[in-house]
Amino acid sequence: MSNYFMVVENYENWLKTKKKNFAEKAFKDGQSRIIIRSIEPGDFLVYYVSSGISALGGIVQVTSPMYEQSDLYWDDFYNLRFKTKPILILEEPNFVPFRPLIRNLDFVRNKHRWANYVYHSIRKITANDFELMRTAILNARK
């Protein structure tokens, strides 16, 4: 059974990841280590693009166990990595605005302080939240 996560990516890193065809996702060692180490092949990651955009940009599926690598990634050391494959990727004009989804998302408990829930680099989400986001991304592709 798959697990679902929302990853927060700034716009600059989104573009760099897109250029690499979403073939890999990397995290810094100190970022939500317990959640990161729970990710397994077959799990899904929904990309939330921050940097004032506040929108969903796509979905990838994890295709490898976590591995550590010490070379630079995005001009910094993001040593915890996963191989991924793109499932649904939107072009920027079709990004899904996040705010209209907030009232229906389980993981956003305090709807008035929703920004606190997209502050961290990764967050585990429910299957219901994943399905809501996946449907919104699918609808944006049409």
C-alpha cells in the first residue's frame, strides 16, 4: 500500500527539478528525518510550489529506496535522495492554486493558519488529501 506526502519546493528548485525530468528528489539530512526515512518505493509525492506561488505543480512516484549521496544538489548538500518518476506534471500556467483546496484538506487542521502546514519541506498526507490534490491536478491538465 502506498503512502502519500506533500513536498514543498521553491520555484527555483522546481525549475531545476523539472529540467532533470523529476528523476530524483533530494532532502537535507536535518529536514524532517523521520518522515523522509519512512518513504518507500511506490509512494507518491505531491509538489507544492512555494515562493509566493502557493500552488500544486505535480505528482511523482518514488522508484527507489532512500540512498545517501554527498555531492552538491541544487548548489547545496541535499544528501538524502530518492529516484522518482513523473506521474502528473503541470506547466506553470496550469498550476493548481492551493488556497481553494484548504477547506477540504484533512492535514490542514487550522484553516486560518494554513501557511504553517506548508512551512516544512515534507509532510505526510492522507489518502483523501492525496486524492483531492490528484483530482485537482488532473482537472488542471484538461
